Amino acid sequence: HKDKMTSDFEYEFYKSGKVKTETRIGESEYAETRFDEMGNITEEAVYDIGGALISRYKYTYDKNGNKIKIEQYNEKNELGAYTENEYDSEGNITLKKDYVEGSLKGRTEYKYQNPVYCYKAK
């Protein structure tokens, strides 16, 4: 049999009733997820049980709810890598740019053909 992992959850809510913060408390670490009032995840962080940061991600959205930026932070809370996304008027991703320590490391351009899409890396 596999060892069971147990977790407890704690929630904080907006006045609207939507979840603002979800905290999952495990045996050796805890994770905190923050949401905006639209229900989008805006931040995810994992801490050891003593409260030291292990990793953190921040997410930024445009007015249509498309994820336009993903930031990855290290245990020192320093920005290490991030991704920027661009979308067309239909909400389809058209361009993804990956950065590490501020330098562009990857670029993917997406081209769509109905009814499915294909992508081409550049």
C-alpha cells in the first residue's frame, strides 16, 4: 500500500462569496493559492512548514481573462523566469515568449486552421 498524504484546507472569501485564498496545509509544507474576483489564479506559493518560501508563481491576465504573464520566483523570492503570452481577438494564444533572468530564451508563434490548430516554433 502507498503512504497516505493528508492535507487540511483553509479558505478566505471575497464578499461576493468567491474564494480569495486557498491554503493547503500538508505534513512538511503548505501551499497558498490566491484568486482574483473573476476566479483566476493570481499567485501560487509553496512554503516549508517553518514558513520559508520554496517557490512562487504570479499570473497576470488581460481584461478578457487570458493569462498574459507567468512569473516564476525562487526560494529567495527573486524573479528567475517568466513567460509572456499574446492572444488574438478570439482568445487564442498567438505568441509565447519565454525569458530567463531577463533574456529571451524561447519564442513560439501559434497559427490556427479550422477546426484544429497547429503551431510553429520560431
